[in-house]
Amino acid sequence: MRNILQIALIAVFIVALGSVSVEARSKMTYANVSVSAPTKDRVTVCHGFGCRYQSPAWLSARDLRSVRRIMAKGKRSAKAERAAIAKAVQWFDRRYAKEIGTHVDIGGFDPQNARKRGQQDCIDEAITTTGVLKMLTANGFLTHHRVGRPTSRGFFLDGRYPHATATVFPLAGGHGYAVDPWLHNQGAKPDIIALPEWRKMRRSDYRAFTSR
């Protein structure tokens, strides 16, 4: 129960960041869970629920070439870039899973695995995925999107468990998209879902959802 309350408080904190500038929100998000901000060649992987454990993933020159090739396929349009983003996040998760221990991660709501190394809740996923997205930005791999702050939905009183996700926003304007690997076991592509739709969703809604 204590761990669930901690997750809920972090989710509330993410919502509360809405009135702060984008750059400041990003820095505050990482500072709130004491996670090092990503760089061109390093992303911190959170696990153990609520970023209890943090493992640095260092990208070699070869790794970055692999990511560049994946993202190159998304240059023609924003839609294509979102598909490439999903593949890049999947590549990152698979590349470092066994090295860090997250290959054991079970998708969805699994409170029985709280505080276990390698297991990730939505906060772990949102912070780690945001780190991957910011690594893409730092290397100039994003053409059609900017990285948003993590956002959340649900607060118990509305009948939904608090849930957080990473986000991206088209540079051309319009609504943002959730980049959400939460439902799936480690190594699957994250769901890319329009934020207005994502904010309304319950877990049962994922059953009929196909990544797009």
C-alpha cells in the first residue's frame, strides 16, 4: 500500500507541473525522483517502481548508428516519425534489457512486483521513455516532434488508478501523443496514442487498441 501511495503522489506531481515552462518541467520531473537527465549517449533506466533503482545505459557509437537508421525511416512525415519512435524505444528496451535486468519486466498493473529489480511501473516507464526521447532530440534524430513532459491520468476518485506516460508533440501543431509501453511485457513496441484519447482510456480499452 505504501508503494501505491508513493506512485500516486508522483503522478499527482506530474499533473501539477502543467503551469511550469517546458524546460523547467523536464528538469523538475527528473529532480523529483533524483534521476540524472539524459545526454546524447546516456539514458537512465528506472526500475523497482517509482525509480527505486536507476541504471545508466551508455550508447556506443555503434548503438547511435543503429538508432539513426531507425529514425531515418521517419523523416518523411510526422506519422512515419511516430512509428519510428516506437521502434527506437523498442530497440532501446531490447538492447539494454538483459544488461540492466529489465528483461523480466511484466506489463500492466502488477503491484506484487513492487520494489523488485528489473520490474517497472508506469512511473519507471514514463521517466525512462522520456529519457530515450530526449536522447533522440539531443542527437538531432527528431524532425517532426518535440518531447513533452510526462503526463498522467486517473486519481482514484474517478475510478481509475493513476497512470503516467511519456509524450511527444508535432512541431506542426495539434494534439500530442502518448508513448506508452506500460501494458506490454518488456521488449514490445510502445503504444502511440493521441493524448485526448489516451486521457479517457481505462485498461480495458487497450484490448481493442492497435498501435498506430
